[in-house]
Amino acid sequence: MSVVRQLLRARLVDELHLLIHPIVVGHGLRLFDDGETIPLRLLSSDAFPAGVVYSIYAPDAAPPVGGYREAAAHLDRG
């Protein structure tokens, strides 16, 4: 288990800053294990011209409940 996962599980992380690169490699370490969920809330997200996305997440104490259908009901279709 990575240090990041241990800190998230112990609720010792205030913010998680991620740089997401548009590269497909098919191997490597995963940030999150299958099956385990850690509720996060997106605080901000910016995209750079090269396609890299910089996202900031924070732990979400009250994550939304429901599935796709409930979420789709709140989408702006305009």
C-alpha cells in the first residue's frame, strides 16, 4: 500500500494535487485499489495546452449517494 493511500485512509490529507498526463502505458502503480473507495470532492481543475490536467481534490465528508440515474437527473441539458 502506498503512503498516499495510507494517509488518505487515515484522513490525514487536506488536499490532493494531481497532474494527469494523457499517456496510456497499461502498467504501473495505481493510486487507488479496486473495491476501496475514498470519497473526494473536486476543488478545481485546469488543463494545459499539452493536454495535462491539474486537479485539486479534498476529502468529502458527505459524499453524494445514488447512481448514474440520480446524477443524470441534475444535469443541465440546455
